[in-house]
Amino acid sequence: MRQRIVISGRGGQGVLTLTRVVAEAAAAAGHEVITTETHGMAQRGGTVLSTVKVGPFHGPLVGSGDAEVGLFLHADNLPVHGHYLRPNGVAVVNGSGAVGGDAVDADRLAAQVGQPKAANLALLGYAAAKGALFAGPDLFEATIRQIAPAKHLGGNLAAFRAGVEASR
């Protein structure tokens, strides 16, 4: 198994949490995993980019045109970081009617279950259920169960499951 994943969003959208869930799920499945992140202006709503490499890779960087999957937490990030995707790469984009990817309104899904800050997990549920990632929803749900703080677990799972349901 080899998969390069780019996760892009804005500060406060949960890019780093999403990266952790994806990386820990890969490790739990027995895969080698390397992550990297860039988040200079994240605290002021600036762009946040992280990458996850699942499989036997030697370095953390993902080159332009190399990623098999992109998870974009804001539609405006697709034009900025979409160049990391391979020509046949899969872009899963938060936003209704987003151009250039498989769009899902993860913000709306998360808000509908009372967890507006968990759109990142709704997007993950959608991507996993669509088969875009190295594993299906069960592994990611198990990982969320392991790492989410107890007080947020129910809401995180609700948002994740809303994304899974939206994929059908």
C-alpha cells in the first residue's frame, strides 16, 4: 500500500486533527506513515497544508503532481494546493458545488449534527466511504474513538457518520 494524501484548509478548520486521525489510522492498520505540516499563519485563518504518506516512503514531502488524494477543507484551497494531485488524483472538497473535485458540504453536515467545528471529520467520513483513502470508515471510526477526548467523542462520531451517510 502506498498513498500520498494532501490535507489543505485554513487555520481553525482542524487540518492538524484530521492529519493525526489519518496518520494514526494508517499506523493502526500496520502501514508505515510519515506526516509533515506547514501552518505559518494558521492562527489568523491562513492556509494550513499537511501531507500524509502511507507506505514505504523515505521522505515526508509530496511533490507537485504526486498525491493520489487531496482533502480540501475549504473550496478556495483547491486552486492553491490542487497542483499536488496527480492528473488522476481524487480531490474531496468541502463546499456545495465546488469545482474540480468531489464536493460535499461538510460544514452543513457537521452543523446538522450540532458539531459545526467537526466538518473535518465529516469530510473524512465522506472520503473514506467513497473509497478515496487507504481504508474504509470502520478503521477511521476506531481511530477517532481512541484519540478523541471523551467530552467530544459523541459529537466527533456524529459528524464523521454524517459524512459517511452523505456518500451514499
